[in-house]
Amino acid sequence: MGVTTAMEWLGSCSGCEIAILNIGEDLIPIITEVLDIVHAPVLMDHKYFGQCGEGVTLTIPEAVVGIVTGGVSNHEHLEVLEEMREKCTVLIALGTCATHGGIPALMNGQDRQESWEGIFSTETTDPGAKIPTIEVPAPLDRVYACDEKVKIDMQLPGCPPNPALIAEVIMSLVEGRDPVLPGKSVCDTCPTKREGKGAVDKVKRFITNVDFVPGAAIDEMRCLLEQGYLCLGPVTAAGCAKRGAPSCISARVPCRGCFGPVRKDGNQLLDMMNALASNGIDYKSVIDRRSILRFSGAHGKLRPLKKRVGEEK
Amino acid sequence: MGKVINIAPVTRIEGHAKIAIHLNDDGNVQDAFLHIQSLRGFEKFIEGRPAEEVPRIVNRICGICPWMHHLASNKAVDGAFGVTPTETGHKLREMCQVMAHINDKILHFFFLAAPDFVLGPDADYSVRNVIGVVKAAPELATKVVKMRQLGQMMLDKFAGKAIHPIAGVVGGFAKPMVEEERKELLEGTRTLLDFSLYALDYAIENVFNKYMDVIGELGVIHTGFLGTVDRKDGALRLYDGKQRLMKADGSYVDFEGDQYTNYLGEHVEPWGYSKMPYAKSWNEGFDMNLAAPKGIYRSNTLARINVCDKISTPKAQAALEAFRSSFGRPAQQTLLYHYARLIEMVYACERTIELLEWEGITDPNVRAKVEPKAGRGVGIVEAPRGTLIHDYTTDENGCITKANLIVGTTHNIAPMNMSVKQAATTLIKDGVYNEGLLNQVEMAVRAYDP
């Protein structure tokens, strides 16, 4: 019998679950032999309140391994996360929403109440519609990463996380050893050519394609920062590389930081501003600087702008 | 005071929902609801962002259909900036979108829905899942996992990321396709086409023929339908075309996507976070009454198969003809979503091959000149779960000032509520119910692939 495992998703998009499926053919032995999945809403029918829905307490079975995806943005997420912590020996936060807030934590940069009111008064929404409040979980004051609410034993970021690393974490737990995970930055795993500081003093928006020879190897392309594009490789944790190059770079597109900061408590915005300044690049040329925190806005990093005070004057 | 049966969470679906079935004192169904539990706020937090960045933010709305959001968003930004993508850029986007449909259908039918049919709706919950399918039908399961992985990895390798893509850009595509890539993709897609034909045959024999009585009853409601068709000949389209809104009697109107606000409205109930789009242009309001619904139409596979006049590729067209001769047009049986899903999978494979065989697909001119500016753009694609609408307004810096999104699944929220109520009312009598019956209520939801 495999290792008992419970899976849950909080404020997630299911991309992490798809990344698990993308483990591919090795997935079959993992889900049928290595693990014994006792709870996983996306894959199986175990229910919170008993199979006939007559229970009163949200219950998840005990498991050795717990995997949680998504951030914590409402009271149901919190209840589920606390139950997972209670029932699982080792709790893994999987994906950048769970580890750093991810894209949904962009909401932390806004007034939530005002925003939600706006959502229910768009051009197509019936006039007079109100924010729903019946039989739906009430929101928390902001979007939290899992470790802001409960103790997390292992963090594996990525939007989505790399299937090979998910498999490595699972196998390492089963085999009772430490997982082998990359600890460097995206830049450290990027094969593009660096020719040193150039004439770049401003970053440009990604409205033209980067300069490269179609079909040529990635290591024949010049570093995208050196080409003058904003690329968050220097301030983003490694892990996305699959075929010898970071994922976005392999599509000839600059990095936007989806694995979160290099150090768990790093600040991608401050680190990037420093990196630009030390290379003589005017940080003010970055349009919408706050969105450098688009993947790591939990932990109090992204907050609503104070009214009246202009942004980054 | 009767009691409430809570099915929470609804499982083997792709989002967060619960079902509440309210019984009266006699144990019969008084009412039933599908409550949608999550709201994140994408329409608001993309405000202020440079529009060209938005296609790689909104893909996080859905990790299962990120290509759909990514590309509807790119189309909306094209519109706001007044850019027409190059022909090759346009076709590379379509190829990725249609290919993503293939993987989505394999995932939904075989990983999420099939356990109900392969193991049976009443099988114990501990085995009624993909793991149970692997044990019960290892050969089929291995093949399915292999095919899904093939499709995912083809996209991943060509476009850098299969999940949360980045290769679509305002004005076109981030990189051209080279001949070597074209050949590899073509070979892979031909394998997927063979599989899709096998899957359709398998399902006709083992699911649709076998469960015909269930199909005729479970979750059946009568509604209109919304989909996208070719502007000229009314054929099924997934990436681009005109919108077609059909009534339950089969009559329809066609309109261009940027006119959507004249045709669609969004109703809000206090008991679920998702809005419920309805046909505002029918001028009859919104009502989920099972006997006489008002304004209710459905989206997703069955809707598209119903609204199209034909399918432009031969094998899918043959399958459509067989489907229509059995079920007519429009077909209303909810479980036929699965059948329509597999017909679309055949089309998606054939269409991908067509695009890869187009002589211009490896042209290096993949991105038009782009200048950020003020404007408004509406981008529409057919996501697996329905017509997906992104509508952006930008300021003179090309940053978003206003966004309105109508996401595929939401078109079916009202119909899913109706199907849940229909199924619960038919199945639960005099307070008698069990796990298998409750799972059948969920099957009515699963057909919509929410």
C-alpha cells in the first residue's frame, strides 16, 4: 500500500493539478502504487461532510502527505487549510499562489471591497446587483500565502510548478531523503549570451519580438536584459527550465518572475530595482513597477495604494 | 422543516462548487442549488497594467484552459491598440488554441467523467476515479495518459509553456515555427487524430449506447445555445468567427463579437459568486423555471455542435452527421455534452493538421508592429467550456482602464442549476437517496465540465 496522501486546492486555478498530471507516464505508478490518495477533490469523490452530506464538521481523512495548492483568500480556504494541517504529517505548499500569493494576490494592491463592488456593476451585469453573501464563503481581509496561516513543511513554487520537481519531492518523501531542488536564480539556469554591460539605460516594453535567429539554439541569443527588455530572471527562483533553458526564454519571451523570489523572503520588486540601478538602467523606465510583485504579493508585500499620494512620484 | 443534503465539494470538476438539495417534510425536493464558491477579481486587478502584459496575467484565471484566456486577451489587446496580427501570427495562435482543446477533451472525458461510466455511477467512491480506471482498464488508461502527455508536451516544447502560456503576443506570436518543429508537430497530431477517432468509437460503444436511457433523462432541460461559427459558411469555429445565439426552437441570430453587450446580460443571485449570463436580446428576462425557462442558453461543446451548420473537416463532419441523425438539432440531452466533446476533439485534431499543412505557417513574419494607445478591444474565442469574452479599454499609455470578462463556464451556471434541480427532483423521492443517486446528480454537473 502506498503512502497516504491528501490533496486540496484553495484559491487556485487548477494549473498546479495539471502540472501534476504532466508528470506523464510516471504518474500511473505514482498514483496507483507509490501514493494512496485518500482525498483530492479534482480526482476523487471523498466529501467533506460524509458521502451522503449529512455531517456537520468539515472532515478530511488523516494522511502522511498533504499537498495544498492556491492561496488563502476566504474563510473556507482557511478552514480547509487548517484541517489539512491537522490531518497531514508533512504539509507541502505547491505552486506560487500557495508559497507567495501568486497572481490572485494582485488583489492585495487594491481596495477589495471597492473592487468587488465594481465587479458586480459592469456594463453587462444587471443593474442593482449586489455582492453575493448567501451560502458563499466570506472573504478574508487580503490574500495570504499558506505559511502565513499554518506551518508548512515544504515549499515548491512555480506557476505552474515543474512536473519533474513535483515528482522529485514526492519520491524524496517516500524514500525518506531530502529532495534535490534548484536553489539558484532563473539567470543562473539561463544559457543566453551575456556580453556585459552595454548601452542600455532604459528598459523597453515587450511590444516587439526579441532579437534571435529562428531555430537557432538558445545560447546563440543575447540575454534579454542586455537586449533592453525587462526580464525578472535575476530576482526569480530557478526551477522552470525543462529543455536546457528557462521556459519563457525558450519561447523567446522575457521572464516575469512566476517562481517567486530567489530567497523565500526576498522582495522581487526591491531586488529588481537594485539590479537595474547597479547596471546603470533607469528604474523609472519600468512602466507599472508594482506589477513586478505580481507573483509574490502575499506576506504584506503588495498593499493598496494610499489615496491622494501619487504612485511612485 | 425539511433537511438539506450538502454535496461538498462537487468533485471531479475543475473549480470550487457545492450542491445543496433542500427536501421538504415529505422528503421530496423543494429546491436545489449549485453554489459557486470562489471569486478572485481579475477584472479589477488588471486595471492599471500595461495591456500587453495582461495576456500573461489572465491566463491564471484557469490552469486547465489558460490558452483560451491568453488568446482572447491577446485579441482584445490587438483591438484596443488597433493592430491586425500578421497572417502567420494569427494562425500560430489558432494552432495552439485548437491543440489545447485536444488535451482538454482527453482530460475531461477520460480523467474526470469516464469513471462514472467505466466503473458505473454506483461504484464505491474510493474506486470511482481515474485510479480505479487505471486498475480496471490498464491498457486504455496507459494509452490515454500517453496521448494527453503527447499533446501537452508538443505545446510545451513549441511554445515554451503549455500551462500559463506566454508565446501569444499583441500583434501575433513571439517566435516563428521552423520546419523541423512543423514536421514533429504534424506527426504528433496525426497520432492524436487516430486516438480521437478511437476515443469516439470507444465512447459510442461503451458509453453512449450503453447509457442511452440515462442520457435520455439525467439533467435534461430545454434551453437555447451560444457558439461561434464561420462568418461565411456557418461552420464550427473555435478561434475566430461570428457569434450565433440559438433559441430552443432552433431559430437563431448571428452577431459580431464586439456587439455582445446588445445580446448578453449577466444576472446575479445572492447565493453564488459566479454571475449568470443570459440572452438579454430575447427580452424575456431571466428565469430558471424548469418548465418555462427565460433567457437561458447553454455554451460549451453541445452548444457549438448545435449552432454550427457543419464542420469544415471531413471526419468530424461525418461524426456530426451521425450525431444529428440520432439526436436532431438542437439536441437538448445534457449528457450529450460528452458526445459533442469527442466530435470536437476530432475536429481539433483535423484543424491542427490543416494549419500545420498551410504553406505560410513557417513564415518568419509572426508579429505586426505594435504601438500602445487608447482604445477598446473585444477578444472572443471558444474555450472548451464556452464562449470566452475579454473586453478591455486602454488609456493613451496603453494601460488598462476598464475590463469586462465573461468566462466560458459562467454561461452554463444557470443551466447547471437547472440540471441539478431536474436530476435531484427525478432521483430523490420520499426521502430515499444514497451515495450512488447523489453521484448521479453530480454527473449532471460534470457533463458541463465546469
